[in-house]
Amino acid sequence: MDIRQLFRLNQAQTTHFPLMLQMDRAEKCSIYDNSGKSYLDLISGISVSHLGHGNENVKNAIIDQVNKHMHLMVYGEYIQAPQLKLSTKLASLLPPTLNCSYLVNSGAEATDGALKLAKRITGRSKIIANKNAYHGSTHAALSLNSDEYYKNAFRPLLPDVHFIHFNNLEDLDQIDSNTACVVTEVIQGEAGYIAAQHEFLVELRKRCTETGTLLIFDEIQSGMGKTGKLFAFEHYGVVPDILLLGKALGAGMPIGAFISSTENMHQLADAPILGHITTFGGHPVIAAAALAGIEELERLDILNQVAEKEQLFRKRLIHPAIQAISGKGLMLGLQLDSFENTLKVLQMAMQKGVLSDWFLFASNKIRIAPPLIITEDEIEFACKTLLECLNEVYGN
């Protein structure tokens, strides 16, 4: 069997049409296949590789920690320097009410842990999420998905989950004294990078406070600088009760975190004890990588370049076929007229050396989510290539 046959036979598949690119290595904003062809990465592993590929300081932090020790014990039992340093660093970057982190393995596990925490604190069962939101694919996280197509085959899921429309003030009346939590993205990811309206988040915070409901911000995609601030909620001046992180937090390594106050988080330690437990969460090697990633963001001072890079994309990506550009920072969605044409553009762009993608709930949009270190020349190349592909598809 050749490698493609083995890939389909021995590796579980998520679709019947994988890209089937055989990747060999990656460096900065480029990925190279086994023939040596380079691809400019506008996907970043779905908002993971915000520092690009192969950052030397992150790699050195990984190597240094491997040389000390790897896994020692389930999370929370031993004092391990990488975990403690990362949690302390996060606390220093967040508001005082978000000073205690529970490190887990993924964004989806962070979602699950946060839901458990909200139920534990409030003693309530009702959960509210947004339509067209994506918070992960585990059973609990999948329960927050409003699209029955993705849920029906896996029922029963969590009960008492209700959905409101993102940015709709009238729907906030559904939040009541029975609601444990509201889970919302600040920038809706798989809806096609839709930014929250300021009034919506302000009124959402107000309604949650009035009803004793915990407000959970999912910044698994939008966190770690992709909007020009370390956390997207900083643009709004609205602070959640629980914050979810993942993806780019690990600087290329797998991690998640749910973060709240020390008082809130300590409720997972009794009634029952081990209210949440994870074997590999806070893995010392991954925690070391995550800390190095945050330190690299600070050292490179690239957050203040994000708005300028966003404007360059918006300035260059002007074409009759582009109906709108949604999003904020380096989380942009190019709206076309159909999934069929979006797919044609993406396939052509791949052939020309640019990798992009579509969105789960906005299949007529092209994803622009490159590493934050993308250069002006690379942006120009990406835009030139996409415009060429649009011309070929739409005949302009």
C-alpha cells in the first residue's frame, strides 16, 4: 500500500474529502510538502500557530523541559514549576477576578470543565449558548452546538440547553434565575468571524449579573493576540466570570484552560472532591511551551501590528465577488456567493501555494487567519493569489 492508502485505512477520517497534502516541515508562515513545494499558511492550524511554525524560543523551552522531566502525576497534586509559572503569568495578564487557572488538554475540555464549574457554583442546570457557535466536539461541548445536523446522531446530549441569537438584545430576556451560565464567543469563529457588538456584551454582562448567572467567554480561537489585544474581551471592557482558552495558548502544543477566581475554582475541590480531574492537563512540557509562547508575544511586540495588517488585507482584497469582509484583526472572513465557488477558489489557491479554508457555519466564506508574524510581502502575495483565483472562478 502507498502512503495515501495507509492514511485512509489506518487513520480515522473526519470527512470523505481530506486535502491529502503530505506535509514534511514548516517554518514561520510557510508549510512545505514532501516534494518541497511551499504553501503560505492562512489557516494557522485553525488559529493555533499564532507565532508561526518553528519558533526557536518555544522549541528550546520544550527541549529544556523534556531534559528535566515530562509527566509526573495527574494535574493538581504536585507543585510543578511549568504549570505554576504559566498559571501565575496568566493571572498577571488578566483582571483580578480571573486569577486561577485549571489547565486541561484542549479547548473542548475547557468548555466541559467550565460547564461543570458553573453548575457547581450556581446549583442550576439551564445553559444558554448562541446559535452558530462552536465550543468543541465532546459530548458536553457538542450540546452547545445549535445545528441539529452535527448533533442528532449523538443524542442524548446535555439537557436544558437553550439558544439565543448572537448580537440580539431581545433574546437576553431568556436569561433568568434558573440559568447557570451563558457561553458566548467574543468573536464567533465558525460562524465566519463575526465580532460581538459592544452593546450586546455590555447588556449580556448586565443581565447575567442581575440574574446571578455566570458569564463564560470562549476565547479559544480569539485569544492570544489575534484581534490586536491579548484577549478579545479587552476591546470591550467587559469581564467574564469564566474564561476559556486553548489553541494558540499552547504555541503549537495541545492545551486548554478554564479560568475564574480562586474562590470559584476551589469549589471543584469538595462536594465532591476531584470535581474535575485530568491526567495530562497541564503537562509540564506543554506548559513550558505555552509560557514561552506568551513571552515571545511580549518580546516580539507584534500585537500593535495586527490592526495595520488587518487594514492591508482589507485594502488589497477588493473584488466584485467579495460581498463583505467580517471579523477583527487577523480573524477575517471573505464572503462569497456560494460554497461551490468558495471551494473552487480554495482549491486554486492551494495549487498556487496559498492555504486557506472555509467555516463550519459559513461555508461561503474564506478564512483569513495567518500567524501574527505574517509579513507585508506575504500579505501582498496572499491577496494577489486570492484575487487571481477569484478572477478565474468568476471570469472577471
